[in-house]
Amino acid sequence: MTKLSSIAAILALVLTASNCPAQPPEKDDGRFFFFKNGDTIVVMGDSITEQHLYSNYLEMWSVSRFPKRNLTFRNVGIGGDRSTGGNNRFKRDVLAHKATVLTVDFGMNDGNYKSFDEKTFQVYVKGLQGIADQAKAAKIRVAWITPQPIEKKEQGSALQGYNETLERFSDGVRDIADKNGGIFVDQFHPYLSLLAKARATDQKNTYIMGGDAVHPGPAGQIVMASSILKRLDFQRLIARIVIDGPKLDTENCIVKDLTDDQDGTVRFSCLPSGLPFFPDEAKSILNWSPILEDMNRYLLTVKGLKAGQYAVKFNDQKIAEYSGDQLGKGVNLAGPALSAGPVADQVKKVWTAVQEKNRYFHDQIFRGVVLSGKGQDQYEERMKKMPELDAAVRKALEMTPHTVAIVPLGK
């Protein structure tokens, strides 16, 4: 690699670093993520929502990608519920939390697990419209989410049977979104395409989403979460760093102290604007979809390296190994960064804080008080702990720089 030896080049780097802001800027790839700073997002749905899988993934990706945004999430999913139930409990479960954003995911139970029936469909649509009317009155932004397909064991087309009903119900969700000015989120078809892809490889590929036919496991719910976030214009870029001799091009991060040692080691300090995320329990879906790298782009390019192998280290801990040619073309460090090192350690802390908060809210408040009817006094008493748990998430999200080193091996 060209040495950073000239005084002019070094001075340029120093001046660039000194003019950087204290925190990296947030950038939405030229678009605007649906969840804004200060939003309280209520996630409403049936048992699939109450599983706290896709909702936790939505939250974790959102807060870790935008750690400076003050986002608050509350899950009010109820097993067996339908759109009419969501409409009836809107005041209790949405307005009570002063929601500014609502995600609505009903339909699985609404179709009665039978062939499409127009009367049943109209009941479903009426329930959704009732939710829409109340949300508009409260000036709440709504993301209308289709149900995901069921994953049946029988061989044949993934669309046959109840999924044909769910597809028709998904059209109803689109109509409600269009009519009421909300965001339409089609998670049905991306999910179905993965089921079809697996079956095309081998008809015995059933339950690739985990769980059971109706209730996906982590693999299926990470598909749900990624589909939802993409439609909401989620920022998939964590950081982009291009080093070409003395030239440095960055996005969504602050890079300082760039050096090129005599032994060919390239070092710099990096403060990205956010963090990668992917749950270990969902990794089986990577056999069918590149969701991890698609949703997490920590891009590094180092041009001009000599031929050979290089270790990439975060804070002196090796996370990956690439050839000079690979680094010259560009690599995605998201997966390796999640496997070990300071980024992985911070992500684990945030993930633990998110899960603990949501577990307490569900077990002690929503199920423990609201749905058991224990009364307002107990509700208010237990809710006193929520600011502490929300603060724990935000504390874990405080970003600090890490040192990146590209070290030639075999020396």
C-alpha cells in the first residue's frame, strides 16, 4: 500500500479528523426511516406478535442502527386475537402508551383457517378500519402488516390451501393502508418466496422457518422483521470505509488516526453511527437468504495492499481473515464483527437489555396485570420500573470507537 509519508497527506488527514463532529451523522440512504426520534412504537397483533420474536428483532435492529434516537417499544400482542379485538382494545393497549406509531399484524386467526369467505373477510376489514379510524383521530402513524404464510408439512405448492385465503386477506390490508394513508407492509410474499425456494430444492424442506405451521420460530420471524423494516426504509448501511493510499472516504462513521506501519499494517480508529444485529438462533435461515449481510453493511475497502493474507482485528482481537485482493475489492465486516470483539460485546449487552425490558413488560404488566384484571393500582406500581428498563437499553447503546487493524499474516 502507498505509504502515508508526505507531510501534505498527513496534514490532510489530521485536518479531516479535527473537523469531524463529535458523533457520526445519521444518514437514511437518501430516504427517511419510518421510526422517528422520540417515537413510541406499539406493536399490536395476535399470538405471533405475542411470541416477542419479530417485535424484539424490529426493536433491536431499530435502536442499534439509530442509537441516538429515543425510541420506545411496547408489544401488545394477544394470542388468538383478531382485527376486531385490536379495534375493541385500542384505547387500553395503544392510547394508554401515548403511541406515536402503531404496527398492526392481524389475519392469521381472522380467516378461520378455512377457504376464503367474503363475510369473514368483511369482518376482518371492518376491524382494521376501526383501528384506522382511532389511529387517525389520535394522529398515530400506522404500518399495516400482512399476515405471514403458514408453513404446511404437505408437499406441493407453498401457496395452496389456507395460504390462498391469507393472500386474499393481504389484499385487504393493502386496501386499508391505501384508504387511510398508512404504510402497507407485504411480508406475505417475501416469506412465501423463501418457502417456495426451499421446496424447489427438495419437497421435504418443510419448517425451514422453525416453530410450527402457524407460529414461526426465530428463522421465520427474522424474515418477518427484515421484510417489515425494508418497507419502512430501514437504513441497512452501518458504515462504509474506503482507504486508497492517503485518500479516505467514509460514510456513517468517524475514522481517525489512520496509519500505515512499516510492516504493512493499516490501523485506524472507527466510530460507526450504529451497530449490526442478527440473532444466533435464527442462523438456519441463512441457508436460504443472505439476511445477515443484507441488513447489516459494515463495508471496508483497503486498496493497494500487497498480495497475501491479512487478519482484521478490532481492538487487537482477530475477527476475520481476508486476502489483499478481497480487501481491495471490499468486504462486509458485519458478520465477523458480530462473532467476537468489542462490537459483538456491545450488541450482546443491548440485546440483553431489550429482552429483559420486554420480558418484564409482558410478564409483569401486560399479562400480569392488564389481561389478568388486577387493577389500576398494580398497573401503575409495576409501570414505575419501565423508565429504568428503557434507560438500561439506552445506556447499552452508547457508542464508543474501536481500533481496526489490517495486519499481514506470516510475518
